[in-house]
Amino acid sequence: MSTISIAQFHKVFFEESLEGLDAMETALLALDEGGNAELVHSIFRAAHSIKGGAATFGFPEMAAFTHEAESLLDQVREGRRAVDKVIVELMLRTVDCLRGMFDRAQNGQPLADAQSEALKQELAAAAGHSAPAAASKAAAKSTASSGWVIQFRPHKSMLAGGNEPLRLLRELAALGQLNVEALYDRLPVWEALDPTECHLGWRIELTGSATREAIAGVFEWVEDECDLSVEPLATAAAAPVAEAVAAPAAANAPSGNARAAAASSNDAGSVRVAIDKIDGLIDLVGELVITQAMLDQFREEFDPSRLALLQQGLAQLARHTRSLQESVMGIRMLPIGSVFNRFPRLVRDLSQKLGKQVKLDLVGEHTELDKTVLEKIGDPLVHLVRNAIDHGLEIPEKRRAAGKGDVGTLRLEAFHRGGSIVVEIVDDGAGLNREAIIAKAVQKGLITNGDNITDEEVGELIFQPGFSTAAVTTDLSGRGVGMDVVRRNVVDLGGSVAIKSRPGAGTTFTITLPLTLAIIDGLTTSVGDECYIVPLVSIVESIQLPADAVRTVTGGGELFRFRGEYLPIIRLHEQFGCANARQKIEEGLVIVVESDGAQVGLFIDELVGQQQAVVKSLEANYRRVDGISGATILADGSVALITDVAGLIRMQSRRKAA
């Protein structure tokens, strides 16, 4: 008879439990702001689910730890303890500790450590009792001074409700030492045995310091699905842990290799998809099957009289393929709220540490972007938020002196603009310290002096590697590592970062990102013997200039007038060394492109057409090239490079500054 390895369910357990921890943290932060009793119930339910799952899937240390948190929450839920900042802080530390346990579980490491054991004792003390320490096998056979006799007889229908009796026994094992005896008196004859019903019962001796309330908490969700009695243990003699419990726990506890394998499979990640998106995909696949059957008629022979039918089938194929592509891309689109949700806790902890009062506003949490972009934008946003609190927002005394309220405001907002997503980090703090930045830049040799330096150029200085104006190095700032990494990470995603600051009024960081990294709409252009794709979202207009429309400036740069402004020209054949390209302006075309409010003209030979490009990483297959964001395969099998408009504009700005 084959056995089912419970390790195959670990990935789902980890994902759902981590979501539960996120929900706990969100509710705790709301409770800290004066939330209602329903928040306590939601926190308790999340902790109870994690404890039950941990016991079921062979993580007794996690179950024992969560049980202590659940006991304290139960007192709060029943009104025996008032919610205060001490309890909220303790439970937030519990959430952090559980995240560490899950991380170790996914990497096949021991779950309990000195920190978790100390916090477990702290939770137990807060609940008014002592928690059982993580015991060795020898300690498990020691005697106890008190205990309980538990008669547990599940109703036949308990299994149908998804409740597992052995899970309850494992939860009891987290409270003390067990001696378990199976009761067979309700077991039917073989012919009448129904494997979907529960026929066994158990007599359990639990020794240790567990309270009646703790035992009742284990059976809380099944109290209507079983016959249960709990009586004090008559004798103080301890009993060894029963094989009936120890064996299943050992069977379900994965080895180091099994846990590592589970962690490895979890690294692949997953996406939860709404059922209506799946239904849409199924419908589209059905349409494709019908179209394929129509086109299949032309496989054996082609009758010219049926050309119209073939054209109709090909048009349907193109339409269904485009719809299928959009649906598949939609599956990868996730709300940015999953990233925003980490910031209430971060802002709370940092503001307390720095003695500042900060109000966090989150806007546009339901704005969707590609899962790959979402996973990689988290760290840059964390750094910008930390910077805003550390460097931007002032302490209450300084805010009052500046005529502001004590509480600073930090706003994170996400919204769509064209084919991109824009994320803004806005604070109402002191703004950039222009004098300090210029002085530091002169000291580091980035500029010779601060004369004629615009505010935009001052903002660009903070993105230089190793740049920091902090006088003292702390764990938050002063190391000069961060803003350059933020820009590099965003640029690697095909995006850009811009900064605007007003002295005394605050700073705004604007991150512009592509909705997806997989497919872009673009114009295919020819430049000499090469093809380049310019992203459609960056294009303002394509024009043909006469020879006398171009002005040459000092240093060899070229300008042309466009809608009342003079814009620089970037000749792509010079930028990328293309042979046989057109040299005269009047013989080619200029594509006006824009990024972060700056515009330039790209000089090309001619436009080939518009197409969707499946983006391939150039850096992964070759090396990084300035001004190029990736590559794609054209219909004829040749390779075309995709221009990085933001990078080309930055390169043009550097040439201008030089």
C-alpha cells in the first residue's frame, strides 16, 4: 500500500500561512490605531489556522510557539486582557518570528532558535503561565505534577468537514506529554466499514502545566463534531509519549533533504488567478481549436476558389492569438497593493525609532503590473521610503519651527500613464539640502563648483555611486549605498527614476515602469544595415526635416525646433556604429521620443512598420549595452535591438554636461 508524502502540501501551507501573517500584521497595525474587536477575532483566526496547519504538516515547534500567541490572543478576545501597545508590539514581534520560522522551514533548517524560545516564554508570561520548553527525548520521559484525562470521540462525519483527528492530537502534544489509547468499541465489521467516516475514539492522558482553556482551544473548531470530556488526572505519574502520536508526527516531519526540496520547489513562485480569467482562457482555446479545424481543410490541397475562406481563417487566427496573448499576460498582472502592504509596518517602526510622527497614505493599491516587475520593485521602494523618513521628514520640533504640523505625510501612489505604470513617493518634509549636496559633490570631484547648477542637476547628483551627505553613519544612512542601486534596479526593469524637490515643501520621487517585461509594442526602424525597435509608448511624433531645420551648436551637437522648443538630435548610426547609414538629415526621419519629461529626436533611415516584440534579455545572452534595453526576433528570423529611450536621453545629458 503506497503512502502519501505530506511534504507535497508544504508549498501551499507556506504560501497561505505567509498571507495569514500579512493579514495579522495589517490587523495589528489597525488595532494599534484604535481598531475594533473584530480585528482581534481576525488575528486570532489567522494564528489558529497557522497553528493547526503547523501541527498537521509536521512542524511541532511552530505549533507550540503559535499556541502561546493564541493563548494570549484568546484572553484579549474574551475581554480578560485589554489591548495596549505592549501587546500589539509583542504580537508584531511574534509575526516577525513566525516569518523567520517559515523561512527556516523552507530552507530545511531547524525552526526553533534562542530568539523564538525566548519570545515563546515571553508570550506565556504575558498570558500568565509558563510555556513548555523545547524538550529533548529524555526530558519527554520525565514526570509531571499535574495533567488531564481527555475522552475524545469524533462523530462519524468529522472527516467530511476537513478536520483531521491526528492533527488535534499533535496540537495536544505541543501542550505537554501524552499517553494515548485508541478506542475501538465503535469500529464496525469489515463489510460495513466506510473509509469516509471516523470510527475510532481516543483516551488521552496529558501531563504538564496546560490549562483547561488551552485544551478547549485545541478542540474549539470541532466541539460540535465530537463527544469530548476533560477531567483532572488522578495520578501525578507521567506516561511516555504514545507511539500512536509519535509515529505519525515522525512520518510527516520531512527530512532535511525533503524540506530543501520543498523549499526549492517554492522558489519557482506561483500566481493566484481569478476563475473568470481561467474561464476566458478556456473559451479562447476553444475558439483556436475551431479556427485550426477550419485551416486544417487546406492541408491536403488548396483550391484557389476557396481563397476567401483561407483569408478569413487566417484573420480569425490572428485575432484569437492576440486575445490569447492578452489573456495570458493578464494572468501575470497583480495589484501593487501586495508591495504597498509592507510599508505601514516599516513606517511605524522607523518613525518610532527616529522620534518622528508620520502619516502614511497609500493610493492606487489596486493598480496592476506584471508579476516580474512587482517582485523586483519592492527593494527600491523600501529604500526610497526609508530615505524619505530618515532624510526628508523632520522631527516635530523642526516642523513646528517651520510652521508645519507635528505629523509629516508620506504618500505612495500608483497609477497608469499610457503604457506604463507610475509610482510616486511624496513627502512634505524639508526637501533636498541643495548646499550640502553641492558641497559634497565638489568634495568628491563630481563637479568643480555649484555655479549655474539647476535643481534638476542637483537631484541627479544623489544618484551617483557612494554619494551621501550624512555626517554620521548609521544603520539607516550615511554609507553612500542606495540611491545609485535604486536607479540601476529600476533601469534594469526598463524604467526610470526622476526627482523633484522644493526647499521646505518636500520631495517627490517618480518611478516609471513598463507594465510588462515580456512584450512591448514598438516601431521597427532601419539604421544602415541594422534594425532597431523604438517602444511605441515613448514616441511623440515622427517627422522629416529639411536640411536648413538643423542647427549645429558648440561641441558638435545638433538641435531642431519642435513645437516652440529646441531639441537635441541623436544619430543612432553614430551611437551604435551602424554601417551604410544615411548621413543627410533630409534623407532620413527624426522620431521625437520622450522620457520623464525630457524629449530628443532619434535620427533613423526609415520606418519599417509597427509590431509587437517579445523582449529577450541582451545582458543575459551577451552583455549590457548602454542605450539598449533588450532584443527581439523578427518574423524573418533576424535579430533587432530594442532602444532604451531613457538611457539614450541620459547619455545625451552627460554629453551636454561634458
